[in-house]
Amino acid sequence: MSKPYPEEFRRDVVRVARNRGPGVTVEQVARDFGVHPMTLWKWMRRPPAFDKEIYRDRRVVERCFARLKQFRAVVTRFDKLADSCRAGVVMASLILWLRTAAG
């Protein structure tokens, strides 16, 4: 049984394959690094590493948008001008902030 490739090597090969220039195929990159092309495709399909800090920040933003959607004027965007729309979002955010500060 063959020895698995080191994780650092995998990351480097995937980075090179994703940033390849025009006219360069994944098969060529795999051949340059001595990896089977199907192996490289599998590495590229793998999702990036999970980072708890980034996920926590993303959840905060998503919850904020969910709370803003409670305000009908913000969701339907009755305002035609960008400044008016922004003012509505700021007002809704202020109301939400005051609710959480008081409660």
C-alpha cells in the first residue's frame, strides 16, 4: 500500500492547480507534481478546513439579517433611493439594538 501524501504537499498542489494559467490543464499540473490526475481532482473537491472563529462570525451576520427581515419595509424595499433604503436598515438596526440593550 502506498504512503499517503503529506497535508502540506496536498495544499500546495491544490493551490497551484486552482491558480493555474490559461491553457494549463489539471492533468498537466498533476503530471508535474507526480500525482495521478484523479487524485488531484479529489483533493480539489474536498472542502476547505472548518474554522470555528470564521463560522461563529458568519452565524452572527446571518442572525442579524434574519432579524432585519422582520421589518417589512426593509425586506420589500419600498424605498426607491439608496439613501432611503440605507436609512431604513439603520433605523431597523437601531430598534433591534435598543430591544436587546433594554431586555
